[in-house]
Amino acid sequence: MKSLLSKPPFPGLLFVLTFAAAIAADRPNILWLTSEDHGQQMGCYGDALARTPNVDALAARGMIYPNAWSVHPVCAPARTALISGLYGESSGGLHMRSMVPMPAGIRMYPEFLREAGYYCTNNSKEDYNLPKTAATWDDSSPRAHWRNRAAGQPFFAIFNSIKSHESQLRVPHTLVTDPAKVRVPAYHPDTPEVRHDWARYYDIVSLADADAGAQLRALAEAGLAEDTIVFYYGDHGSGMPRSKRWPSDSGLRVPLVVYFPEKWKHLAPADYAPGGRSDRPVSFVDLAPTLLSIAGIAPPEWMQGRAFAGSKAAPAREFNFGSRGRMDECIDIVRTVTDGRYVYLRNYFPHVSQGQHIDFQFETPTTRIWRARYDAGQTTPAQAIFWQTPKAPEELYDLSADPDEVHNLAANPAHRAILEKLRAAQRAHAAEIRDVGFLPEGEMRARAGAGSPYDLAHDDAKYPFAKILAAADLASNLDPAAAPALRKRFDDPDSAVRWWAALGHLMRGPAAVTAGKQELRAALNDTSPYVRIAAAQALALHGGADELAPALAALRELASPQKRGFFVAHAALDAIESLGSRAGELRSWAAALSPECALPDKRYDTYLVAVIKKLQAPPTRP
């Protein structure tokens, strides 16, 4: 009897088998082990309190990146940047649990791998603010596994651990870590509750490490350890308050460990050394092009990162960048840049605090204790920064001397040169990627129409970036001398410039509002609802008795979700909530509104509910 392979049962079988074998021999398997809500509190990064033996062992065989940054300090926008290779402020996907169209001609990276013969799986969190397609994954589910690939087929697989997620800080438990041994950062009050939460944080990072260990053992037991390149990383900083959601170093710096077995060391980074460390700045936008480069695929030009390994590796950038947009129902605009030692933050919404009230964050005992102590006047200056307004328009921290980022050097003449360097880098980066986050979220979507925010931002007729950024800079620098120039911008034909003009008066307070009273009153009739809302908020909060009634009337007219739609109503309700007791009976009227309306996507379903819930609580001091 002849061998079956001597005469294939159907034409082409030998070719198919040979081609599959060639792919397997020519391309490495790639395994990504990811975990949620934790920073570099791991043994391989020198933290003596951490118990992370599995990732530590991987690092001993591989290499760590101390200067690895997420681009956003919360999961959905961070994962959106990972899957697309685009900064969220470029794609428009920077706002928490939002959804925007995919830019024309741009695809998620697994599609390139699948076309090259890879079996691509994700187990299982996605949380993208961009829509995937049927071509994105072979399988993205709790059942997804590299074991399900065809014989001889190379794989790319992600396994995500939720064990270290912020929510797990509050699960009933018995501590393993001794609270007395934790280091309480300078921005947190040193109380038993805070120490308990930090100890619990170390415990759940250990659980995430154990999940990584289980996947590494499964790989070894299948005999694939030396055929597989492994990455381990977290999706942003720790789930403790002032890390998650805040785009400082504590919210953006992540662990990144890479391992290249001997067979694939020719694809490793140029500075790869087992047990070593690389000082190269690495950003989340670098991971997609690096993955393609490892697989022998040229990263498309539109990817905004730089491959740091593989046949298509590119030179390192000098800086890492981060940003913060809307967090749940709370609106903010912050941009960040670091050179590894210094961190610069540009606060474009200085009138809102770092610690805006987000219910999920307040479920952590540390947040509640911290806020209570602040309200009682029992916090140190370093601990009070998180809650105070206005924020400094610019912040600069020297991580070598101040790792907790509590001593702002922005006004220090001795650091003027580095401030100007990082400020220029932030502005140049915003221009390079066409940062679309300087529009109100609803305006961004309205201008994009059926297209994507990314494509909108690259059309200067629809998004005159330079003058909008200039207006945002002028509005938010809080310089009183800028008020006359801001008033002139109420005449600009672009509504975003007029929006920033109104916001600039709101941010500066009573003196600016009094001086700009005529322009703000006229802006209550602007064609843009967002300009009307900002002007009304400024007049209601900082104007006199004559301005209060028309300002509140304008907000009432715009606050109904059923009449005005999601985005306009959200902005108006947020403004009413910010007024505190100055909103008078408008507050109780708004608190009784139904949040029901047509949503831009189901991912937005909690935000109007949350802001209306705030309105139902007793008002705080505006």
C-alpha cells in the first residue's frame, strides 16, 4: 500500500502542508500576557515587597523596559491605542468607553497577522473604542486559545488577567502582604485604610503574576517555549487613586518584559541581553508595529509608533506621550510628555480637579478616606493637590528627586529649560498626530459626520488645528493679561475657538467674566450649543445677579436628553452640576430628568445616569 502522501487525496494537499510548515519554520509564535491596573510594583523592577516569581523568572531570561508607558491611564482608550497603533487623541478614541468610526484605510493589527498565516486569538478583554470587524480575530472569547490553530500554524495569542483590576481591591479577602511594610506615596494620607488598600494591591498583582505563570507553563508543557516570543505588560498604572485615570507617571508607567528564545534572537531588540534592561522609551503605540516587524511585516506608515524589535525596527523616539479625556461622565483635557526623568503635564481644563467624583473610583476606601480628610482640612499640601482647583496649567516633576510627583517645578527658574523643551515637544506632538481632542466630544462627532474623527482632524477646512490649539493654550494658561485677546476670539468663525474663548473666561473667574460680560451674554445665543453652555456656566458661576437668570435659562433649554440628544445634554447637565447651590431650582429640575435618549453607542449608557445622580445629591460648594 502506497503512502497517502505519495498520492494526495486531493490536488494541492502537499503544497498546503508544505506551505504551512514553511510558515511555521519561518515565523515565530508570539504570546502576549497582559494584566490590568498595575504598574512596576514587581520584583524584576526592584520592588522588594512584591511577590511576582513568574514574571521575575521571565525577566531573568528576557529583558525589562523601565521606560515603558501606556498612552492613556485607563483601560478602554489604552486598549484602543494598542489594537490600532494610533494615539487615542488622534483616532478620537481617547474618551472612556466611547465609540468612533475606524479611520478610512486603517485596520486593526491582527488582520495583517492573519493575512500572513497567523492564527490570532484574544482571551478575552477587548474594550476598544473603535469597531472591530469579522477579520480582526480568529477567536476573541474566554475560549480563545492557541491550541485551536491548524497543525503547524504559527500563532499570536493574548491572555489577559483581570486579577489585578481595580475592582479586586474591594473583594473580601485575607491579606498576605503586611500593611506595615508598604510604602505610602506622599500624595496619599498614611492611614490604616490606605495601607490596607496598598497591601491588597500587592496581593492582587501576585494573583496576576500567577495567571502569567500558568500560561507560561502551558506553553512549556506543549514544547513551544523555545519557539515563542513572549511579552508581558500591564495596561496602565495601578488601580489606586491618582494612578488609574490620571496621566502622570504613576498612571502611565507600566511593566514591560520581553523574552526572545535563542532561535529567534535575531529578531530581538538591538540592545537585548538576557536579564538586562533597556532604557529605550517604549509606548503602547509601539507594540503593534513591533509585533508586525517581528512577523516580518512592514508596519503601515499610518501607525504612529516605532517598532523596537524585528526586521523592521526603527530608531527610538526621544519622548513618551500620554493623555486624558473624558473619564466616565467627567470631562477633562490633559496632555503629558516625559523624557524618562522629567514629566510635564499640560492641563487644558484647570478649572476641574484631578479628583473629579467618579463613583467607581470612590468605591475604593482610600478614595473616600482621602477625600474626607481633605474636606476636614487634615491633608498635607502634597495630599491636597489631587482635590484642589484650579489645577496649575503646567506641571513639571523630576522623577529622580520626586517619584511621587508632588513638587511642581513649572515655575522654578532653575528648570525653565526643561519646561520649555517638554512644552515644545507636547505641542509638536499634538500637531504631528492632529490631536482632535480639543473639540467637545459631541462637536468632534458632529464635524466628522459619517466619517471618523481621524479623517476629520486631517482636513484643515473642517478642523483648523493650529488656531484651535492656540485658542486652547490662551484660554487655559490662566494669565489675566490674556483676557482681552480671548474676548476677540468670540468673533472667530470657528465655533471651537469661540468655545475656548468662553471657557477661558470661566477658568479665570469673576474678574474676567465681569470684563467679558457683554461677549458672554451675546454668546448665550451662539449657533453652537457648546459655546452657549460654556458661556452660561461662566456667567452663572462668576457673574452678577443680572447674569444668573439668563444663564440658567440657557442651560435649562439645553439640558433635556430627549430634546437635545446625548452630547449636548451631557455638557449642559455637567455645567449645572458644577454650579452647586448657584443653580437654585434648576438643579432639582435637572435631577428629575430622564436619562433616556438615543445613544451614540451602548457603551455610553451610564454617563447621563451618573451625572443626574450627582444632581440628586446635596450640592457641594462650586
